[in-house]
Amino acid sequence: MPNILVIDDDDIMLKAIKNILNKDGFNVVTATDGKQAFELLDHTVYDIVITDLMLPHANGLEVVGKVRHNEANRNVGIIVVSSVGNEETITEAFRLGADDYLKKPIMAGELLMRIRKLIANKNSKTQFVTKKK
Amino acid sequence: MWNDLVSLLFLAYEQFMYLSLFIEIALIFIFIAIIVTLMSYGSILFRRYDSYVYQKRMAHLSPIIEDLITEQVLLNENLGKDIPVDEIEFDQQAISNKLFRKPVVRQILIDTLIRYRKNFRGEVGELLRKLYTEMNLIEDSFAKLRTFKWETKIKALVELTQMDIPISDSMLLPLTNSTNPTLRAASRNAYIQLSKNEPFKFFDIATEPILPWDQLEMFKIITNTKDVTIPNFSRWVSYSNNKSIVTFCLKLIAHYDQQSAIPAIIELLSTKDHYFRAHAINCLGKLSAEIAEEKLVTIYTSQPVNCQIEIIIALGRISSGKHLEFLKQEFLFSSNFDVQMNAARSIIRHNSQNSRSMLTEIMETTNEENQLIIKHCQNPLIKY
């Protein structure tokens, strides 16, 4: 069962995403701010990290940077979900290592599709590395 | 006891009458201060208690409401099965729970649905809207819209807009011209978002101004709302008597690059209000209206400084190259520093062979101060 970390300061959004992903068979852990997310990321390697950009304590870009900075998290899929739509922020998120971006309000089906695609990509990468060895 | 109190008050009043005027005034002030302090404390206590009761109620009701939304919408079995949202049924027993008939609960339900709607669109968003209409919460919002309190009306407008519920023109149009600026702005924003065919119809009847901050908010809504029908704004430039509407339309014309509006804007150049004229010149520049260049240069000498600067900026934006000599003359001989500065920038903006050789020539022949201005304007790190 893939592990997903969802980071958002809006409790309604957190609960909603958790319910939707649980229904589809994902194991979901939630964090309401950057600090809490950092603590979780220090102890566990997740398959996917879904993060908002505007968070208390540390923003979403810092979370993306933190995930990519850790060698163990190199294959973690990162989806940035935010209502901030300016190009500079989105470009910065991709530059730091985000894999995908969704603008709020989101479509639940689209989120699920992108998660599945990232997991499939991750699995194919892992298979490729194993074969090479 | 009552008699004792009355006699005590009477005695105090008698003594008060014999006091000197300054002490009487001081005592009145002390008395008023004590009363106001007590009233303030009372009000704070009341508000705190009210908020405490609301929080307690929320703590009890929120999980129930969130469970309802989760079960009926987020985890609805028919979601993602290509079934049209209109055909998806809710559990009638769950949504007709007696608890959801209480006005307080219904308001919390509306607020929660709106929070979800802000986060979800597509099937989930549509299903949230369906739940809102099936639970007849739409009536609660319309009831609020019919009250006399403007704050309540605004709340209703926000609810209906978020839920994408159309409001009749007879109800919404009068509000767009309300004398209350907050209500006016909210209803204008709602009109743009909800009216599919003519989102700017209220421009026709608006006699009250669109304040600068409201223009900014409205611009954000126009550019962010999907499928807004963008009309030809020159219609209001030609016929509206409301100056703020015309100014706002000029900004929108420039944003949407409505070239067909150029003749109507050129007509505005003969208006008496020079602030208004400056806006029109600015818009012509942004539209790169080469057709207006001759007219701009012709009227230049009869204009106040703000319009002259706008003309020089516009010539730089149009960059046809026909008036480089005019810009050079203004740069070299104008006594106004801003005019000189903008003339230099406009010459640089042309970025053509002619403009570059003109700049070289000026740099070789002009005085030190003018050379400094050109060097400053050529610096790409200095934005203007």
C-alpha cells in the first residue's frame, strides 16, 4: 500500500484528501505545517508527498527542497497543490524538484490520476535500477 | 431599602448642586467614564461568552456535518463512474435529519460546504452544489439576500456566488448601484461571476463610482473567472457618463488589447478633464495605436504636463520611429526633468538603428547632465 504524506494547513482539505485517498487504497499521513512535515520526513520515506505552498513555520517550497535534499527521498513523487497561481512560484517549485502542480480548487479524479502516474513512474525507475545492477 | 436609596441619591444631588463648577464637571466626567468602562467590560464579556457558545456548538456540530459531506459527497459510491452528477442520489434519511433544520446548524453547514467548494471543483464540486440545493440551503441564502442588513446581504452574495447559483437581475442589479460601497463592490463582483451572457450589464446603470481598490478586485475576478464573456468595452468609453467606469474600461481595453476601441479612445482626447485625457493617452500607448500618433503630437503643446508625459510614454510604446526627432527635441530642450527622462526612455525603447544612432549623436554633443540621464535610462537593472 503506497504511503502518502499530505501537508496542508486547511483541516477541511486535509480531511477531504485523506478520505478520498483512503477510499482508493492509499495509506495517508497528514501534517498541518512545515515543522510537523519535517519531523515526519525525517523518520519515514514516503512514496508521494502532496504539499500546499502556503504553510505555517516553513512554506511548501522549503518542504520540496527538504525532500529533494535527502538522498533517501530521491524517488519520492512531489505534487504541489496551491491556490497560488503565479508562474514564478510554480517555476521555483519545479526547479526545487516538484514533479507536478495542481491549482486549487482541484479535481479529485485528476489528483488520483496524477498520483497513480507518479507511482507508476517511480516503480518503473526502481525496476530499471534493479535490472542495471 | 428602596426609600433609603432614593434619599441617598437625593442627598448626593443636593450636595452636588453646592459644589463648584469645575468639580461638578470633573464628577460628570468620572461618572461617564465609569459607565463607559462598565459597558465595555459588559460587551467584551458578552462577546466572549457568545464566541465560547459558538465554539462549543461548532465542536459538537462540525464532526457531524463533515461526516455528512464525507459520506454523501467525497465517498459517494457513484463518483468516478461516469454517472452524471444530476443523477447521483443522496441518502435521503441522512440529509433530512432533524438536526439540519435548525438555522444555526444550517448556517454552519453552508459555511462548511463553501470551504469544501473552495478546494474542490469537477465532480466533487458539482456534488457539493447539489447537496446545497437538495438540502434547500439555497432558500436560506436568498432569505439573507432579502434582509435589510448590508452585512447579511454580502454574506448571501458570497454564498450564492461560491455555489454558482444564478440571481435574478431584478434582485442583483439594484445592489450593484447601492450607496453602500462594500455592498456595491460585493454585488458587482457577484454579477460578473454569475451572469453568463452579460457580466458587465451593470456598467449601463452604474451612477456610483468604482473605487480604485474595487477596480483591482474586479480585475482579479474578471481574469480569474472561467468563461467570462468579454464585451467590446469601447461601448462604455463612448456612452457612459460615469468617469470611473470609463477609466476602468480603458484599463480593460488595454489588457484585452481591443484594437477596435481605438477610434472611441481617440474621441476621448477632446475631453476637458485632463486626468481623464491622460488615461486615454496611456491606453492608446498600450494598444500601440500608430493611427493616433499624429493626433498626439499635434495636441502636445496645448496639454498640461501629466498629459505631455503620457504622450511621450505612448510614443515610446508605439515605437513607429516617425517621431524620434520630436522626442529628441523634447529631451534636449524641455525644462521639465520628468519630460526629459521619459523622452530619453522613449527613444531607447524604439531600439532601432535610427534610435541607436540618435542616442550616440546626443551622447557626443549634449551636456554632462543629459548624458547622465541617458546612461541612467539605458541601465537595464533600473525598471520603470
